[in-house]
Amino acid sequence: MRRLPPLNAIRAFEATARHLSFTKAAKELFVTQGAVSRHVAALERELATKLFLRHHRAIELTTKGEVYFRALRDAFERIQDATDHVSGVSDTPTLRVKLPPTFAIRWVVPRLARLHAMDRALDVQITTSHSPADFDREEIDIAIYSGEQPPAGCIAIRLFGERLTPVCSPDLLRGRTRALRRPSDLKRHTLLCSLHRPKDWPTWIAAAGVRDIDGNSGLKFENSSLAYQAAIDKLGIAMAQTALVAEDLATGRLVAPFDLLVPASGAYFLLYPPRSRELEKVRRFQAWILKECAGMEKQK
């Protein structure tokens, strides 16, 4: 029979590695920090190898510690899935999804009713952040990545590319002096910029052949969703990803003064770790979101 290290030591190590903190691991496990530290030290003695590098105010995994952590994380998730299946919890699974804020507000949330109607047994828990997904340390199943190249080590499925065009409230253009007949007329207006997408305005302006407009001067917002709302409220002109303002354009809350659509270098990708490939809740969400993206293509 195989002899495994003590389970308490393994749990203490996995929690510490996930948080990179003895204190946070202790809070999660409802024990003292000293107890967690002793369990980890005992495990290192058992394995005859160092799992952490201990610094004055921080710890980091050694190379062997990183390998061991990933293996344990995978094993714990498999145990959790098996437990849920046996106990019947998997009949109402919770899918934890991490999304960029604007994508969540402007694209996913308006479509969730269709997901709920199609799959009432699937509970979706959404968190938003611009930070990259870390499937080893975060309690998430799926993430949406926006960028040019999805991170290595994940299954990445391209959803759709990004196309850029300026948008604004139709009220903003009333009057001869406010009209936008050509891209150079933008200099008479306030540009609304997203701090997380500093390349968008310069990319479109360059494609339009305009040279005397600074694409990052104007009002700056934390994310594109705030810039779009500012455009609706007539504060200026926002550079939009067309997929994220389609409803506003359809209802007339926003208008696109120019026909020029400029492809951006990035795209949206569905991400999840290889270990989640066979999870039923992941497959169901993937089927839904790919169907939604296919519907977008038909509408073009």
C-alpha cells in the first residue's frame, strides 16, 4: 500500500501555495498561522525537499514546490468534482466565470437571460477584473481574455475579433459647428478614453489618416464601459468596440458618425485549464457562448 504524506500537511501546503501566504492559509483552514507553518515544514521534511523560499515579508514556491502544487491542485479539484457528483451537488452546478468589466456589462449580462432560459440548472457566478486569470490560485472555472495572444497552458477558443469606430450621442452633433463630416472634425470634440485600451484611439486615427489629433488626450476613464456611458451622457466621443455597443447603436442611444471600421489587433478568447475540459458545466457554457457568437456573425 502506498504511503502518502499526512493529509493535514498536504492541505496546509496547498492553501499556502495558492495564497502565497501562511496567514491567509490559516484563515481558510481555521487554524493558527503557526500550525500551518509547522505542517508545511513537516511536509518538507517528509519529502526531503524545500517547497518554499522564505523571505522577510513574503514567500515563493521553489521549482519543485510549483510542480507539487499544480499536481495537488488538480487532485483536490478531482476529489471535489467526484464528491459533488456522488452527493448530487452536480445537479445544480455553479460555474465561476471571470470577465473583463466592460465585456461583462456590455456583452455577457444582456445575454444571460438566454443562457438561463436554455439551461436553468446552471448557476453562473460572475466576477470582473482586468487582471489575467490564474486558474491555480483563483476560485474560477472559466475566464474571458481580451488581447492579442492568449496565455500559454490554457485551452483558448477565439470568440470574435475587435472592430473600432467612434460613437457619441446623436444630441452631441446638433448644430453646424458640432457636425462630424470628416475624421479631422474630431479636434472640435472631447475624446473619451479608456485607461485599459490606450491604443484604440491612436489606431483608428492613424487608419483614418489624421495626423494632428492626440488620441489619448481628453477625458480618461478606468474602463470602456464608463467611456461609453459618458458618450451617452453627451460628454464627448468614445472609441468603441462595435460588438460592445451594438444595442446602443440599434436603439439610437449612440450613433457612429463614420463608416470606417478598423480591426484592432486583439480578440476575445474563452479560457479554461486543460483539467476542466471534461467538466459538464464548462462544456455547457462553452456551447452557449459559441452559439451567441455565431448569432453575431449572422447579424453582420
